[in-house]
Amino acid sequence: MSEPRQPAPPGSLLASWTLFTCFTFYVTFVQYALLGHARAELGLHENDLAFGFALLALCGIAGSLFAGWWIDRRRTSPPRLMRATAVLSALLIVCAWAAMRVGGRLALIVLFAPLGVLLGVTIVVLLYQFLILTPRNLRGVFAGLIAGLVYLTANIQACYAGSPQAIGLVDLALLLSNVLLIYRYARLVPNVAAVALGIETTRARMLRSLWPLALIVLADTALFVHVSRATGVQAVFSGRGDWLTNGICHFVFAVAAGLIYRRWGWRRITALAGYVLALTIVLFLFQQLGHAIFAAGIIVLYSLTVGAYTVALFTVFGEETPREKPASGVALGMVLIGWIASPAGLTLGAALLR
């Protein structure tokens, strides 16, 4: 028997918007704005900031674990979570603005610590409140739209990678919109969760179920290092048009993955992402070996991979997190996927370039 259709309540719309803005910041600010600023203004390269990236990951882990503990311990209500989102967005604005203004390597590395803590706390708060405020029958649709908009925005920003200050301003404007919208509409957020989150499982069992998704994120991140930096006749992205096409494909496939989520669930969507990622790697290797040019196919397949696994990431904890401590489950899952698998993929990709 299918679940009854429910209208999208204001709380889920607000939770979806804040997840979109903050996740866009999460995937674009450090990569495009902060690193671009470090190269252009400070003459620094990624290797010069290796300690800062390690600090970012460690503090992100600490922030995520704290957020999970706080939400479960306090049984934090949706309105309080939304107010916390506004405060976290404001603090991220301050921290990001300071990072774009510092004039030295040491000061920049120091700022990676509070940035990591804030991102770690924020991503857990956002995912948890999205899941408890969004009706199950709308969860996949909203996850697809959010993921699609995130990557469409990120790829549009990549078109202007030569202007890190402009990218930083866009990211800060998105965060500022959270503060303004929550101030205006927070009263519409219900005081009780729309969805009871969690199943009868343990955190250890949940982590075991997440390893395929974490592995895909690791491999995909490593691949992107190579795909985004390939040059000459082997280039996948040779101009702004390719980045825009990439963004549009990401949007289309993420929305499609969101639409089939109710029937497929996160496991089959993750499996799809894994098969397509393997095919993408094969095509990229053939292109690198000079057998043929597969740039257009690589963009399409890569977009399908990312769109599918991001929908899985936004929805998986609704199916897998422990009922006893649901926020802690979200936190541990994000530590594995967001703070271990993704940085490990970046490190692997960079190492393979040498």
C-alpha cells in the first residue's frame, strides 16, 4: 500500500533551502574561493596548506560528532534546530570572510580550524532537520532538487574560477539568505518532527551498510581531481561551455534519481552510481591513453554518478540511522563519507597525479 501524498510543509521548504545553500558552500568555498584566493593573493599552493586541510578534516569530525551528541542529548526541537542553522550560517559568514581577507599562510591555516568545526556541526544539523521535517513521500523529490541545484550552482561558479572573490561573495550571499529567511519564517516551523527518524539497528551495523556509498565517494573524488585537471587533447573541460553542460547534466540526473528514489531506495541508487562510475573511469583511461576522445560521454556519465550518489547521501539516514540516537547516526555517517572518504579521495587523486 502506497503512502498517502502530503503537501510540502513550510518547515521542509525552509530545511531544503538551507541544505542547498550550506551544501553549496561546503562543496565550493574551499575548492574555488579559498584556494583561488590563496593562489592569486598569497602565492600558495595546495601542498602549502596540507596542514590546514588536515586541521579542517579533524575539526570537521569533531564538529559533526558534537552536533550528533547535542541533538540526541537535548532532544532538540525543529524550531531550535532552525535557529541554530541561522546562527551557524552567520558564524560561517564571519569565518569565511576572514579567511578571504587574511594576508599570510599561518593565519589562513589557523582559520581552517573554526571553519571545520562550523561545517561539521552545520552539515549534521541540516541533514537531520531535512529528514525530520520532510514527509517520506517527498524526501526523494526534494533531495533530487537540492542535489541538482547544488551542482548546477557549483558548475556555474566553476565557469568563473578565475575570480575567487566573486565566488566567495556568492557563497556568502547564500548563507546570508538563510539568516534572513529563518528570521522571517522560523515561526512556521512545527515544534514536533513531521517524521520519526530511525530504525531498529546499531551504529556499527549502519556504518557497515554505508561502506559502498563511502567507497564510491572516495573513488569519484579521486577521479574528479584528474578529470578537472586534464589538459590538451585529453581535456574533459576545455571551456565554460563544458562546465555549464556538466552542471545541467548534474541537475537533470539528480532530479531523475530523486524521482525514482521512492521505488528504488538508496541502495539501488548507490549501486547504479557505482556501475556508472566504473564505466566513467574506463572511458577516462581510454581517453588518457589516446585511443579516442570521450569528453562528452565522460561528462554525462560523471554527472549521473554524482547526481545518484548525492541523492543517496541526502536520504540514506532516513532508512539506516539508529532510532535510539538518530542524530549521532547521521554524524557518524557524515564522518565516514564527508570527512574521511572525500578527503581520502582528494589525497589519492593528487598522489596519482605525481
